[in-house]
Amino acid sequence: MYKFVNRKAELETLEKQYNSDCSSLVIVYGRRRVGKTALITEFLKTHRDSLYFLATEESELQNLNYFKAQVADFTGNDLLRYAAVDWIAVFKALLEHKTKTKKIIVFDEFQYIGQSNSAFPSILQKIWDTMLKEANIMLVLCGSLVSLMKSQTLDYGSPLYGRRTAQIKLKQISFIHYREFYAGKSDEELLPFYAVTGGVPKYIETFNGYDDIYEAIKENVLSSQSFLYEEPYFLLQKEVSEIGSYFSLIKAIAMGNRKLSDIAGNLGVKQTGLTKYLKVLMDLDLVEREVPVTEPAPGKSKSGLYRITDNFIAFWFKFVYPYRAYLEKGEREYVLAQIRKGFVQNFASFVYEDVCREKMWELSAAGVWGFRVDKVGRYWGAKAGEIDIVAIDTAGKKLVLGECKYSESPKGLSVLHDLQAKTAAMAQLTGATDVRYVIFGKAGYTQGLTDEAKRSDLLLF
């Protein structure tokens, strides 16, 4: 069981559904190992009249028998255990059982039953419409195969479409909650670990107990006996049918091909042939299309770049996949040496930028600038070059420009001067009349820049 971390919003959603005066149907989904079961388990701790059922990849009949046995235990109805009944009869027996509080029924890995019998969502629809909807009950359908969960419960063509009362797409935890796994470590110490494991609780716990990131990588990623060694295969093999095509696409992005034309050129295919693959990867929260934060119509922007959003997947395809032949021969030290050469500047530094942009929302909420921003991102383009952080208060016409420096040497006034040189162009692009500056630096700052930070429009972190 993964350690439960801060999921306040998701727990509040479940509690709100439970406290509703009518029946509720909640869909919980998200990629493997992000903590869906941990979330539900935490929720059920305070609700005893609940039945948690974990579906398997066996036949529908086997799952029915397992569910029937659990309902027999829950209701104390031993006759049900040996009766030849269908899903409707089992749910009827469950509903007839009186409880002191609202009943909760959880189907975990729900998609496996629908995969075994494509008619099962229709069966459940009938059960919901004729029995559960008016019974003041809470039904939770949870699953880790995102594509199947969407097709079986959320898409327009699903029999269950329109019946859900809430949905939770569980994502990775943010860096602000990362320290909950590591007592006593500073943010600076945690950053390299976050760069590899991202916000996936199972990956984080695997790295717990290590002080040296390279030792953790050697033992838990580069070893052919570790589960992370082939994790991307297991993550994708049940979601997609052409795993080789997806691997080639992710590898191309990991190697620095971020424009659609560059990705297509690297793979030797037409750009139009990549659309469906990229959409699947975006649905799985593995890839995203990023545009400059100043773009008024992001969906139509021609400046879009693709990036891998899952830190571990990005790390694996950049540093593990290209060296699989060496690892298969047991040459872990050689591969680790290659990782040491590029990990900090060619990988962790970009994750540091993501963390700094995440920090901007936290600072805004804390009222650091005296106004709330509604957009945070980065900028690249002909008018102002590249800027790591652009935070915008659209209504108030206020702007924060920032840089992130993940290096071993203190940064000086030149960083601020570079930002100031781009101010006029960015103010014109955003319509801002009030511009502030923020600089994040791993190694701190020179005395000159520290003295300059006495200004009210500059913050150093």
C-alpha cells in the first residue's frame, strides 16, 4: 500500500458525494501507481458500511463469483454464496441488506470486467437506472487503464455516459507535497530525486532511504531485477496496441525533438500520422503540448512544442532506453557514468524550472506580490527570446518575469539585466502596465544582485 499523501481536494469531492441526499456515481481514474487505491482506502476509513471489490483480469463469470462471495460476507447471506445468480440478483441482495449508514460500493480496476464482457457497462447501466439511482447509495468505479475507463464510463458512446455525479482524474503529487515522503531533507536535496521519480508515490517510496541519487538510480532503475527497469513497457502495453510506435515517438521527444515537424522528421513519417499517437499520450498525462503563455488562442498556435510531462518516463527514455544493450550485459557502471555527465544540466535543470513555475502559484496565493496571477508559463519567440517564468494577472494588467538558474555558481546582476531588457516587449505582448521580477537560484546570488533585491519589484529565492 502506498503512503497516503495530501489529496485534500479529492477527499473533499468523495465526502461531498457521500453526504449527498441522493445516490452518487463517482468515476476515479488515472495512470498506474498514482495512488487511486490509497485515496479510496483513506476515504473508506471513516465509512464502515462499505464494500471494496478489486476486479481481476479473469473472466466476467469469475469476477461475478468473487463479487458474490464478498456480498455474501458483507450481508451475512450464506445462501447467496452458493446460488447461481447474475449481477442484478447480487446487487438486489446487497441493496436489501439494511445498514446504519449510507452504503458505499467500490469497483476497483473496473475496466477489467468491461474488457472481459463489452456488455457489462450496459448491465451496470440497467442496475443503476432501475435499482441504485433511487437507493441513496454511493457507487465508485475506479480504474488504471485510462483509455478503457474513458470508453467504458466517460465517453459519449458509453452506456454509463451522463450518469456520473462526479469524476476524479488522479494525477501525480506536486513537489510541494514531495517532502511528505522524506523527513529531514531540504528542497535542494529533494530536487534530484523528484527529477527522476516525479510525483508517482510508488516510485518515490522505492527511492526512499537513499541519500545519493546516483546510487538510487543504479539500484532501482539500472538493475534488470528492479521493477522500474521495464516500467514503461508495463505502463503502456495495456493502454496501446502499437507499443513500438509509441516508444519511438517518446524517444524522439526525449532526445530534444519538440516541434511536430522535428518529431516527424526524426521518425521519417508525415506529421499527420502522429496526431492519434500524441493524443493518446496526452490522455495518459505522459506528454503535453506547450505554447508560450502569451498566446491568445493556444489551440491554434503554431508555436506549440511537445514535452514529456512524466519525469520518470523522460528520464528513462533519455538515459536508460538508449543504453539497454549495455545494461543487458551488466555494464551498469558505464551507463551510470553517462547519466552523471548529463543529469544535472541536461535534465534536472529543466525539472527545476517546472518546480519554480509551480512555486509561482504558491507565492501568488500567499499574496507575495499583492495581486493574484491567473496564468503561469514560459515564453519563447522572436519578440523577447526565451523567458523561464512569465506570470500574468490579466485583469490587473500586471506581469512577473523570472529566471531559474540551476547551477553551482552564484548568479549576478546580468540575470536581472537580461530580464529587464525583455520587459518592453513582454509588456506590449501582455498589455501589462506593472512589471515585477523574480529569480530562482540554486547556488544563491552575488552581493551586487542581493543589494539590488532591496527594490520592491524584485524577489530572489
